[in-house]
Amino acid sequence: MDLSFDLLGNALVSGLLLGGFYAAVTIGVSISFGMLDIVNIAHPAFIILGSYTAYIANSVFGFDPILSSIVLLPAFYLLGMAIYHVYDVSFERRGDASIRGLAFFFGVLFITEVTLVLVFGVDYRLVDAPYVGPSLHFGVIDLPLRLLVPFLVSCALIGSLQLFMSYTFLGRAVQAVAQDPMALRLMGANPSKIKRIAFGLSIASCSVAGAILIIIQPVEPSIARDYIGRIFAICVMGGLGSFGGTIIAAVILGVMESLTSTFYGPSWSPAVAFGFLLITLAVRPSGLFGRT
Amino acid sequence: MRNAYFVLAALAVAVVTFAVARLIDNAYVFFAGYVVLQYVVLATAWNILGGFTGYVNFGTAAFFALGAYTTVVLHKTMPFLPLPAMMLIGGAISGLIGLGMGYLTLRLRGTFFSIATLAMAVVAQTLITNWNFVGGSRGAYIIRPSDSPIFSGDYIQYLFVVMLALSVISVSLARAIQFSRLGFGFSAIRDDEGAAEASGVPTLKLKLIATALSGGLMGMAGAPLPYYVTYLDPASGFSLSYAVNTIAMPLIGGTATWLGPVIGAILLGTLQQVATVTISSALSLLLVGVLLVTFVIAAPKGIVGWFKK
């Protein structure tokens, strides 16, 4: 296949936009896995749940998917707090979070997926919004609004989370848990309370991430699995818990996937994330921007 | 010597199982029994790595499907090979893949290994989907021979016997490991890897042995699958339900011993066969998920743990 400049330019731009979206999908795992050390492999399932709530709000009530996902943030936050509570009582306090905690989240992933299949079936679902169809054009470069709007929403989501983490008392407390839970305990603070809030936030991000996912592509319950590799590849490559690293890693992966699917065909793009993950784990497990 | 007695006892159980199945004389018994036995092998194989050494493998489906697709390739290129030879080759390939995966990721914390296995399943599926020789996303058809090659009866009875033999082999192997130096090394890694390393246990080597054994057995369990289903496509070969089942079964039965996965696989496997026939297959999968979560929260030592108080 000969390399055409138009094709390359378009692939780069859509990869960049895709990367912004991947950052929004990963940011929750950057909090839960990167900061709290909770291996929430069920995270993508909650994103799909977010897609379906946006789908219901859109197709049944006619609301805008993004607005409705912002309205639903508190519900996802409470769901996250509830899940963390079960996890905390059952595993963390008993001190065997590793195997059983992983199996727990794997079970949650599976239950969510099968429940969605039972309720909605395996048909692909779409949302309808004014920005789903049209594109902006700059010379030979197309900017589909379907990718541009999620990109902007994603920037807003990550920006506000970053502001929260840097400037509020609670946000700094979360960073303190990430750095040294033992020291926090010695200061008289309760790490599990702070972790509960942080985990709530991580699941809350799924509401918005799910809504922009269903804008970008049609959704069915089992696509959660395709995102597991991507999300953890980005999270590990970004250096576990660093928001800036997450964005850069997400953009790199987005561009690589977009180039792969433009020049080799879309059926190859899932392999890109895994290749990245394996190379990162083998060569530089602390990620591109890791501290250690 | 005790191992020899155990193998004899296991063989006796296997012979009785087959005799009873022949007496009932209903093809469905063999079809359902094959699936349950396949899960006995998978759960036991998973437990060698997951239960004994404490490294969670989410990629059962990948190892299993690699074994199955090896058979598809061999069936197309060398159809004269007997099934057990195909199983050995499939097992060897899965074991080697496990070794490679393990070498890249096992030096890190356990969670990275788990995530890598999960991602590996997706990629192996991508590769197979793009490989036209084995049917790509359209899937591959395999014609099942009608008669058993070694005794009189349907070919499904032969598959049943093969899986029964593989169950005996893998359960005996798991039990032998549990009571050997190797097994003690594995549990030292599970309980405290740092301490094990410091006291001279060659942790990386042992973990690689466990991964290769576990992956190899999973591949062997997958190898007869094309003859069982006669139509194999990537979506069904790599189905997430294999991974969920093989994790749920040892955790429900109890991961510390060889017996746990066997109990878990027989109970849960039979339950699913019944639920699939009487209710629906989606609900039977939901049941597995719910049981898995309930057991890891409420009964961390599994069914075996109830009797050890």
C-alpha cells in the first residue's frame, strides 16, 4: 500500500482525537489502579454500563447523551462507593486483596456483562445527537465532530479531575493515600474513607467515558473486553497514576492504532495495545514517566 | 509410591465412570460429561499456577483456544495423526506460549501478569481472526469421524475417554506436585515471595515451570474441542466463559489443594449443564459469576475449607 499524505494526515488527526478519548476511558483506572492499588479489571464494564445509561436517556427520553451522563455522575459515584465498601470489608481488611480481589472484580465484570446481555441483547446500540453525523474540514483534513466532541469532553473531564487532585483538601488526601497509606494512618486519617471517595470518583468517570464511547462507536456488552488491554496498557505506560503520563500514553496508543487500522485494516488494531503493554512491561515496567 | 496408589485409584474411578456412562447408554451423557471433564482439566491446570503459586491467569481461553486451533491446523495438514498426538503438540505449543508470556511478565508484581494474560487472550483472538488458513472470523469446520478408533462405540465416547484420561493425568500431576519439593516451593512463593527468594527458592524458575505446565495442560484440554463442536470460530473458542469458569471452579472448591478444583469443576460444571438445559445458557453463566463473587467474599477457603475446621 502506497503512503498517501492525505491518508497519513487524517490518520494522525483521528488518532490524536481517539487518544484524547482513550485518556478519558483510562483516567478512572489511573485513579483506582495507579493511585489506590485496586486492580479494578471491571472498570470497562462500568464504562459500558455508562454507555447504556446514556443510550436509555437518549433513545427513551431524548436527552443529550453527554448532558445526561453528567447528571448521572452522582449515581455512578454512589455505585463506586458501594463497590469499594464491599471490597474493603471483604478483602483489604482481611489482607488478602491479591487473588481474591482480582477474582472478585473479574466476577463483577462478568456479571455486569451477562446482565447487560440479558436486558439489552447483543445488538449494537447507537445514540442520536446533532454532533454525531457532521464533520469540519480543514483542507484535506477531516475533523469528524463524532470524535472532536468526545475529545473536548475528555479534556474537560481530566482537567477538572486534575484541578480537584491538586487544589482541594480531599484531592491532596487521595494523593497522600497513593504515596504512603501507612504514614496517613499515623497522621490519624482513615485511608479507607479516602479510598472510598477516590474509588467513587473513578467509577463516576465511567458515566462520562461511557457516554462518549457510545458517541464514537456503536456499543454492545462484550466490547468491554477490547478495552481492558487498552486501558491497562495506557495506565501502565503512563506510569500508574500520573494524569499527564496517562494523556501522553493514550495519545501515543491512539495514533498507533489509527495508523494500524488505516494501513493494515481495523481487525489488527486490538493487537497494538497488547504489543505496547508487553513491551512496556518487559522493558520499562515503571512506565514512560514512572517515578521508580 | 503413594503417587502410584493414587494414580491406580484415579484410574479405577475413571473406569467406573466410563462403565456407568456406557450403562446409561445415552449420547447426551457423553456430550455433557465431556464438558464437565474438560473443566476438571482446566480448573486443575489453572490451580497449578493460580492456587499453588498465587498468580492469577485470566487467559485460560487463549491457551485453550491455541490447543484447539493447533488441532485445526494439524487436521488440515496431517489428518492421519491420532488425536492424542495432536493433543501433545497443542499442549506443547500452549506451554511454550505460557513460558514466553511468563518470562516477560513474571518478574513483576502478580497483577501485571494477570493483566497481561487478559490482554493476551484478546491478541491471540485477533491473530486467529486474521488467519485465513484456519478459517479466520468465518470459523473452521471439522468432520467428526463416526466411530471410535479403539473400541466399538460412537466417536463422542472416544472423546469422552480421552478427556477422562487427561483428567486422571492432570489431577495426579497436580497432587504429585502438591506433595513434592516443587509444590513446597510454589506455596512459599504464594505466601511470601520476597521471603522465598531470600531463603534460596529459585522463584522465577518455579513460576515459569508452573506457567508452562498450567498452559500446556490447558492447551491439551482444548485440542479435542474441534472434534467435539465440529465447527470452531474465534468468538466461541476464545469465549470469556472459559476464563470465568476456570477461575470460579478452583475458588469455589478451594485453591490450596488438588481436590478443590476437582470438586468445584464437577459441581459447577454439572450445575451449568443442568441450568443450560432447563433455564438458559445466559442465565447459567450469570449463575457462575454470582457464585464466584459470593464465594470469594463469604467462603475464601472454598468448599474444601468447610471440612478443614
